[in-house]
Amino acid sequence: MADAKKKTVVPAKKSGPADGRDVLAGELRSLIPRLDAEGLSFLVEQARIHLYNMQAEELNKTLAGSGRTAKPVQKDSFRLEGSGSGSSYYVVYNNDWIMFSRDEMAQTARIVSAPGTGMEIRERLYRWLERERRDVLISIPMADRFDEKLKTLAALIKRTFKVK
């Protein structure tokens, strides 16, 4: 029992961000052999969401530090912005920037441009977001395929990208 207490105290005594990160990475590595495929899949999904959120936060900080003044934001306002390199796109929702790769944006454009009723298109887009980009459903709170924000997003993507 004394050893267990000692192990929990030692990491707390280390200083610096790298030390804390190393301890957490070590703990995660020690847990991996005991996890099943579903648990590993969940951790990978959470890591991806966190990485996207970190990128968006960094972009928001960069924009805030650039001295540019933002226009007043209307409730539930959407716009699409391309990156300078053309390798990614951003869905900007109420001044939060959500990054999509070029391939992801092409997939969403194909989804919203495919034949079907408005409800069928929203259903397909919502299912894709649930499966591939759950972080978007957190950043842009959408309850289901009936959500008006989903309808607005689908229309914006369809209006912006033409599928050949």
C-alpha cells in the first residue's frame, strides 16, 4: 500500500509540462493492453476531437492576436473559409472555426448534392457527422436531422461547392 501512495505522489512532485505529459502518456500506455477494441476506438475518437479543438483554439487565438476586429456575430451564423494553401476548409460558426480537410469537405459536398429530399440529405449529412466528425456536433450543437442548424449548414455547403 505504501508503494501505491509513493507512485501517486512522485508524479505530482515533477515539474514542467513535459514531465506531466510523460507521466500521463506512460499511464495510457500501461492501460492499452487491458482495453478491448471498443475502448481503444473510443480513445482514438476522443484524441481526434481534442486535436481538432486544439487546432481551432490556436486559430482563434491567432485571429484574436492579429488585430483584426470581428464583425458582430448573429446568432447561429455560418460561413465557409478556405485555407491559404487550399488543403483545408473551415466552417465558421459563431466565430468558432472548425477545420475540415479537403477530402472531408468533398465528402460533405457529395452528400448534400446527391439526389433526395431535404430531409434525406440532412439525414445522410447528420449520420456522416456522427460517424466521422462527432466534434462538429459538439461545436455546433445539433440534436438531430430536424435541427435548423443542420439545414443551414447543408444549404451553405451545397451553395458553396458544386459537385461535377
